[in-house]
Amino acid sequence: MWESPRYGFRVPVDSDDDGHGDLKELVIDVTGSAPSFDSPRRRLGSAFERLFASYPDKRPFKVLDLGAGKLRNTVHILKGKPSSEVWAVEYESLQATSDQAQAAYKKARTFSRFHDMSFPHQFTQANNAFDLILLVNVISIMPIPAERLLMLHHCFQKLKKGGRLFWYSQHGEPDYAIGGSRCNDQTRCGDGFYIGGKKYEKTFFREFEAFEIDEMMLAAGFTFEKAYTIDRNLARIYKKRPPAPLADMIDVAKIETLLAKGARVEKPTGAEPRIIQRSKGQPEIKPDDSLLFDYDLFCAKRLRQIKAGRDGATMFHRLAELILRRAFRTSLRGWETEKEVNDGRGRIDLFAKNVAENGFFDRVRDHFGIKCPYISIECKNYSGDLGNNELNQLASRLNPDPAHATRGQLGILVCRSVKNTQRTIEQVRDRARKGEYILVLTDSDLQQFCTASRDGDSDIIDDVMENKLQALLA
């Protein structure tokens, strides 16, 4: 795994290929993305300034600069934060082939607080406990979705309890606009694009939206803490918060099989990818093969593995959050976990802002007249019938007065199963008459959400939610 920075792929020439067209061969070298400037540019430097302000100069702290490239960030931190110890993680081949990298390493070694950690072996085998891990334009240049989550799993293992991860990535850069000269149907590779028109070996780029990063981090055991406004780019802080719902589900052997196939792709002899006919001897090699990684399939599988009861409560909570985030991607944003309410006297498991412009959450607000600027969600790892205590807890988080429902009248209670469905419907109807609308979701509903999310069918999700509401209002 990760023995080489080079990846070989065979992807369809036509982005609408039905599985029968020609293939183009690509060799991607991820170290080719290392920037050539010596220090962080203005936007990244501004993010670092705010990030490191939270680490007092008198208190030592350990930083892991993952994908350190030519050490532009490592040297910057060593100079600016004398209380820091910095481990730079990078392929040895980059240092060996770049004069600029060699000069930067020489400068870094003048600091006793600098540590060189080669990738992958020293990194994967390290048992250090770090306060902070930097991921600066790292995940976005990794072409295989499964390895991104695996990389985050390694980060999770190497952070101290409560340690933080700093994510920084390009976002909204005109040069990388989808449909432009760099990122288009002709340069498509998996869920991103290969870059480098004149170079024989290419690099890879995949732009992430903030909500996609949040989902990936949640799956790996991190929770969002804060974001910095950095023009268009994304600078986000995440805190280690176990458990990690999906990270341990990655099958490394399957990734290694893909990498072994890619290693047999011929070295390019020109800037244009080589076009070959698809055949048994020359099969497609896709970076985003769903057999390697599929959020929704993994969520459904993990849900079946979690046993009801106190021991699995936190894992169920995290997984339910991930499933709901994916199901309601276009409707609910600004998710918060364990939000304090009623002047700190209570907490809501999950709290999200309703930004829907269509679909269920739009209809419930504009058609049914239920005030729901925010949605309160409670997760209970229970099987069997819900008691009044569970329903009252969520109801107390709602504001039944439409004139003052700043928090909202609509809540969701997620549990494992309900034995007496009719009794539960009667219980929530009683509260609906008071202006407290509670929709109860079970494993069966969450499994439907996983299937619908995988198929891109939001109508199924809306239908499930509307049927719940209709039963409540009948």
C-alpha cells in the first residue's frame, strides 16, 4: 500500500461510456502536485496565523505535516512557533529528485525540533501521539476514494485524545473550474480529473464541497469545530471524536489489488494518454470502483452490525448522523452535535438548519405551514416501543407556538425499531395537536435512505418522510 507515488489507471475515453468503448491509460504521480514556492501564500498563511494562535507559545505541541511536499509549511511553522515539534511526512523520492526539496530539508534540519518521517512505512508504523495534523491539499490529490478514508483512519490513530486535524484545500479556483480547460469530460478520472497537459505523468485533482468534507470526517471519527474564511479556499478544523463509523471497513487488500493492476500500465511515451481497446487483457482500472468504497453500502452494512443497547449507542448516534446528512444533503445544512438549549439545561443530539428550496422540508414549511427553520433530532439505540420520556425529551426541544417557533416545531426521533406502530402513531399525534410534530425513523427507514442515496433518488427519501407526516396528521 502506497509503496509508490505513481498510480496507473485505464478509464473510458468517453465520459458517457456504457462499458464497451475504448480506454485511455494514465499514470498519475501524486508528488507532482507539490507546489514550487518556498513558503505559504497569503491565504494559507492567514489560516496558519489563526490556527496557531490557539496553541500558546509556552506549551510544547506536536505537529504532523502530512504530505509535506517541499517543506514550505514545515519550515514556516518551525520558524514561527518555537514551542512546536514538527514531523514532515513525504515520499523519499520527492526529496531525492528535487533540488528545492533538498535545500528545504537542509534548512529544516537546523532546527532540533524537526523530524523527518518517510512515507509510507515510517508514517503507518508510527505510534506517536500528535496534537495537530495538517492536511494541506492532500486528500484532494489522492485519486482513490477508499484510500482517502484509510488515510484519515491513520490520522485518527495518531492523534491524541481531543487532538485536531487541519484541512485546507483549493475551492473555486478559476483554473480548476469544472467544464474549463483543465477539468472537463476529456480529463475525467474517477470522481476527479487528471491535470498536466504537457506532462507525460499526470497529477490528480478533486474539489470538495464543505459538506462532503464534513461527511468524510464524520465517517473517520472527526467532528467539525470551526472554519476560517479564506477567500474561496476551504480551511476547516476538526476534532478527534470517536468512534469512527466507517474507517475500519476499508479492505486494504482490494486497494492493493487495484494498485498492482495499475502498476502494469505502461509508462507513458507522450503527453497525450495512450488509447487502447477494451479487452480481457486490457480491462478498465477505475479509481472509484464501488467495490472498494461506497458510503451508502458501508453505512447500511454497519447499521446491521450495531446491536441495540447502551454499548452501541454512540456508534449508532454517529452512523445515524452520517446517514441523515447524506439523505438530506440539499435540505439541511449547518449541522451541530449535542447543541445546548434552554440556557444550557438541555442538549439536542443533532441540530440542523432547514435550507430546503424543494422536497419534503420545503413542503412541510410552505405547504403544511409547520414552522421549521431548524430541525431537532434525537437518536436512541432502542428496540421496542418508545416511552413518553423519549418523546417528551424531544418535544421539550420544540417550540409549539408558531408565532415564536424560532427553534422550530418539527423534530425527528431515530430509533432501531418499533413493535407497536399504531401506539407510536397515536403518541405522536397527541403531541402534534399541541403543535409539536415528531417523526419517528427506524432502521428500516435508514436502510431505505442508504439505498436511495446510493441511487441518487431523493424522491424515495421525500416519500418516506411525507408518509410519516401524513400518518401524524391523519
